[in-house]
Amino acid sequence: MQYIFKKFGLKPEKISLVHGKVFEVSNLTGNRKIIPLYHPSTAIYNPNIKEVLLRDFKVVK
């Protein structure tokens, strides 16, 4: 995530602060939306993240 944020000129943040938020960026190939998400395996190790992850996936939809 840090690489993508830097590549598009966004301020690098912690995933816990930006997950599920939509960032609109543009470059030579057009406009894009970046939506940071926790990796799904995080829910295996931390069951509290499961609900957060499900809400974030609804944003992607």
C-alpha cells in the first residue's frame, strides 16, 4: 500500500487509518480509484477484523 500511495502522490498512512476509504487519482492512463483493504488473511489471525473487512468489501462493490 505504501508503494501505491507514493506512486500516485498520496501521503503514506497506516492501513488502520485509511482502510475502506476511496482515493481518486489520475495519471497518464486515466482516472483510477484506490481503495486500501486489509489482506483477507488478517481475519484469520484477528477475528475482530472480519467485520471491518466485510464492510470494506461493500465499499468496493
